[in-house]
Amino acid sequence: MKEKVLPKTLPGFMELLPNEQILFNEMKEKIQKSYERFGFLPLDTPIIESSDVLLAKAGGETEKQIYRFNKGESDLSLRFDLTVPLAKYVAEYYSNLTFPFRRYQIGKVYRGEKAQRGRYREFYQCDIDIIGEDELSLINDAEMPSIIYNTFRELGFDDFTISINNRKILNGLFAALGLNDKSVDILRIIDKIDKIGKENVVKEIKDLGVEQNKVDTIMNFISITGNVEETINSLRNLNIDNELFNLGINELETVASNIKLFGVPTENYKIDLTIARGLDYYTGTVYETFLNQYRQLGSVCSGGRYDNLSSYYTDKKMPGVGVSIGLTRLFFQLTDNKIIEAGNRSISKVMIVSMVDDFNKSIEVATKLRENGINTQIFTDKAKIKKQFNYANKLGIPYVIVIGEDEINNNVVSLKNMIDGEQKTVTLEDAIKIIKA
């Protein structure tokens, strides 16, 4: 006999049980509907791209993590995010697009990271971006927190904070301190402050060769707190003589003052000067979103403003702003911490049980239910009625329709509510109304 192969899933790849997959799909659908409510257009780019296109912007650790392979003479790679494919897309289809171009994309990306609990090599990202032509109003930056706010409300969360900052402020500060050459490294360190703490941030910045007085200035700067108005005033009172720094303050003030107009309550957003976003291409507003009761989960939605999305593919200037939700990691964190639970979930709203060998009536009833938009399945195996009800219970199917000789002769159905146990004989039309109620 042929030896059996051990069934196993590769490390870093998520597979779910059906009830978990239903919950995952529900979350994905809520995110999609929220994005569409704000007028974002759907986009689906290929998972596989030509390596020279996909790697035009890559480097460092990102390039090491890319899945790259040859097929014949073609050098191919799996996409590692949805931003680079978007950059390629807007450059390629520039003449066919209307700007500002608002797109959302929900799809799988691939990174050859070290597999560990909660970190995946294949995972869903849910991205939105607004791409401008030559310029893009800061009003778009202010709208992003509104989209984040509405999306997480749709997902069932109320207690969360959208933290905002502006990279120009940080870069201007470093320029004023003569630390331009170290700004990217310092920003990456600041971005880790929640994970490593202030003492380690100070140590790592000093390890870059930064003098103590400058380290103190940086730490005093990122320690500024208060409401939006207080924070802006504190920044101005620093009297930093740098054009970029002051431009960043003006942009941050414009964005923060407009967020409230988009319907975001003041308790759901704040200025946080420690938010840096480690990626080099963010040039203005940056965002991080935290669930207040589960801060240990880290940011659940992040993004920012970038000056020129498609500089690697075209000379046209295309500034943009966007945010992304890492859905696979978020789902794992929420379920692993029992913040959400899959429970008994079913696609079917009703199951039909036939008490006679002839399934004609059951099929007829199922067809009528489906025509009325009700997800329906028929139990076709020969089994005792108790086992059939147990089957419906295990799948979380809320209704069972029983069809026997009496029901067929009287042109009715027996409808059982599996939640409260009530069972009654009704016409099919009435059953449809009850199930759809």
C-alpha cells in the first residue's frame, strides 16, 4: 500500500474551522461595506507580479522576506503588501483613472517572516488609499480617522483611540537639532516606545551617537500631552526655528480640527507625538489605532500620508494618504484573547427534515425558501429525528422545517425554533415571514 502523507499546514498560514471562517468573513464583509460607504472603489491586483516591478521599492529586511521564484524564464514574486501593487496600478492605468482616486483592496499578502504565534506568512490586509494628482487636500487626512472610527464601530468596538502625528514635525525637529542623517533611525526607535519603554528608547538613541542634551530635547518633545489645542500650543511654545517643523504643526492642527467635523468623538482620537510610523515613505500625517482595553495587542489599524506613491514607475507626482487593517493578525489576537468568539455559527437559516422517503416536497419547499433569500439546506441522510435536530444544533441553524405526510396532505410545514424550542404548524408563506423577521 502507498504510504499515507501526514496532513499538515505550513507554519505561518492560517486555517480555520467553518464557524471561525464564518466569523472571519463577517468581519471582512463589515470592513468592506464600511469602506464602500465612504465611496472607495474596489481593486484586486495580482498576487504574483514580475519581480523587477514588485522589488522596485523594496530593500533591506523587506526584500529578504519576499517569496521569489522562477517559472521558465520569468522572474516572479508574491506581493508583500498592497501598496506597491497600487503604485504600479495607478502608474499603468493613469489615463483611465479619475483623480483623486479612492480605492480599497482586501486581499492576501505574503512575507517570509519567521513563523511565530500570531505572526503569519500569508495574511489578509484591508487597505484604503486616496491618491491625488500633483496635490491632495489635507481634508482627506482628516477623513481617514472617520473611516477608521466607523469601521471599528461596525466591528463592535467603542473604546478605542486613533492616535495621530505628523512626520514633518519630527523631521523638522531633527533638522533643527542637526540630526538629519540619523532621523530615520531615531524615528524607528521612537516607533517602538510602547514595546521597549522610554529607558530603552533613550539608550538606543544614545547608541546612535546622539548627545545627551539632544536626547533630552527629543524625549521632552515626545512627552508633550494634553488635548488637541493644548498639544498644538505646547508645540508652538517650543519655539523651534525650523520651517518644516512649523509646517508640520500647521498641518496637524488643520487635520485635528477637521476630524471632529467628520463625526469622530473627541474621546476617540488624540495627538500622540510618539507615533512615528517606521516606514520611510510616510511624509506627513500618520495614524495608529489602539483598543484601549487591549493595548497589548498593539496598533490594529495604521497608515499615513506619503508624498509620491509612484515615483519608481512614473515622473508624475501622486501624493496619497491611506490606512490598513491587518485582518488575519487582528482576528487571531481578538479570538486568542477571547475578545470575540466564533461560537455556533451557520450559513443556513433553516434546515429541512423529511419524514418521508420522497424528497420532492422538501426540494420544492427549499427552492421556495431560497427564492425568498433564505439560506436553506436539506438533511438527506437517513437518521432518527433526534440526530437530525442535533445536527442542526451543532451547526447553529436557528430553524428546522419538518415535512411529513400530514404536512404534505394539508399543504403546511412544521416549523421549529431551535433557540427557544417552540414548534408550530404554519403555511409556507407564514414560515417565510417568521424566518425572515
